[in-house]
Amino acid sequence: MTIRMQACRAPGCAVCYIMPPHVLEHMAEYAASPEHREAARVALLQLYQTHDRRETARVNTLLGAPVKATTAAAPTVKRVVYSCEGTQSPHVKLMRNEGDAPSDDTDTNEAYDFAGATWDFYWQVMKRDSVDGAGLTLNSNVHLDASIKNAYWDGTQMFYCDPTPGVFNRFTIAVDVVAHELTHGVTQNTAALVYRSQSGALNESISDVFGSMVKQWKNAQTSAQADWLIGEGLFVQIPGRNRAALRSMKAPGTAYDDPDLGTDPQPAHMKNYQVMPETRDGDWGGVHINSGIPNKAFYLTAIALGGNSWDRAGPIWYEVLTNRLESNAQFADMKTATVQAAKDLYDAATAKLVADAWAQVGL
């Protein structure tokens, strides 16, 4: 049975969950376990309940004064972790404040530590003070109702649901998942990319780009050493099955191939771009699917430039995100902007390598 979601009520509306709807849709129809099929159906029906909060936050950001990162004085990270206690309500129980000793709860410590790693990366590498550029406290909510089967930034704070035995591990398990979702907050406060078709795919790709960079930075890995997987460890591993990760920036379309989860649908080239309806059942025009194309372009750029992804490739993408993209930007706009930013920040040789990377994915 295919789950069809009602049309989006507002242009660009979305809650940007880490688990793409196409994974849950496949589970709902094909998972071997009846319990997993039913759980996926419930998750799909609940996945969109909070989408208006994200769109409201995005629109409010556009209407308000732009927030710029400050470099006047070294700021400090501010984190608070709560537990939902298995409900869908935030802030049910305080688990850990900034500076508190580690908790006995693994999810709490991972949410706290990985939010800190993300904040550290943005400040130390990009000189940005939190996701809004002005010291926003990073609130996290763990132990969200397991039926949600996701992790997400709702426009103001983070949520992580509990595991699903045999399918999903803790949603706090991967630093790049945490950084991916928090980067949606950065995008919300900068380019405010509309969450549909190519602008939405850029929104998703930028979160993957910075999520992967945070992971590489935390692990002290060069671009050549990194695995470029997004969400490694999120799937429960089963011998003989390909459940490597949610996405691969190095090789889009290869991250998973599993009877319960389906096959990774991401294209790596514009010749395989998927035109989909700009509705929920079309993944808002394929935002989680076509993001594989700009993902591959960033990977190729980082490899061509050598060294660490955050040395030159990252600053180019950050400059474009924070200063050079309109909210409805398309892939071609991203190419033009990154090539020009590479020239402005570095030199013509760097710009050529960026252009060549985009050419390799058909742009």
C-alpha cells in the first residue's frame, strides 16, 4: 500500500528530517516484519505534523533583519538537553545543562557532545557563533516518541527519537546527522532556501556538506581519508545486507540496498535528475534525492583542492550560503556562485577546479 500525503499547505513548507520519506514509504510497503510496516506507516503520518513550524521560522527569518556572525569576542557554546520521555512534547525533563558532568544516558551525551562539535566547527573554522550567528542556545530533545523514527531541527531546536529494534539505532549516534540538522538552522538564518525542487535539494545538500565536514574535522581526516558517508551507524547492521549509511557524497546511489529499506535513489549526474511533484508524496520535488548531484560536486571539489575539506572548499560553500544565494536558487546558480567565490577568495586556478567539479556532474 502506497502512502500518499496531502499537498503542502504553503510554498516551501517543510520539516527537514534526516530520514527521507522514501525510506519510510518503502518500509511501509515492503518491510518483512508486519510490526515494521505498521510502524513506518505511523511514522509517515506523523512525519509532517510539525512542518509548519519550520516554514514559519524560515519566513520570519526572511522578514526580520539578517543575522551576521560576530567576531568581536570569542563566544562560548550554550547547550541544554531535555528528554521527551517517550512523548512528542519537548522539555519534559531536563537532562544536561552547559557545563554539567556527563549523564548516565547515552543519547543525552551524544546530543550534547555532537552539538558542541558542530558549534566548535562553525566558530573555529567559519567564525560563526551558533546557527543564527548570534549565540543561539542549542536546545536538544532526546527520547522523542519512537514512532517518529527521525531526527530533525524544527526551526528552533533539535529532536531525536528512540531506536527501532532491527532497523534504526539511536538517532544521536552520528555526529554528521547532528551537524546536518543544525545546519538547516544556519541555512534558515542565511540563504533561507525554499524547501522544494532544486532550491530544496541545495538546502539538503548544504546540510550534508557541512555535516560531512564536521565529521571529518572532528576525526582529523583529510578529504582523501574521509568516507563521505552521511549517517553511518544509523541503520542496524544485518550480515549480508548493504545498510552502510543514509547517503554517500562520494558515490550517490550506493549508500544502501536492502529489502526493508529499499535502494538508495540518489543520482550523481544531471542526466539522471528526477523530476518529481512539489508535494509531500513527491519529496517536495525530490529534495532528498536530487541533492546527490550537488553533494557529488562538493566531494569532487574537495578532492581536487586536496588537503582538508574545510581548508578551501568549505569556506567557498560557506561564503555562498551566507552571502550569495537567493532563497529560490537553482543548481546553476550554486555553480556560478561557488566558482566566483573561489576566484574572489582564492584565485582563478581554484575557480577552475570548482567549475570542473560541477562540469563532472553535468552542470
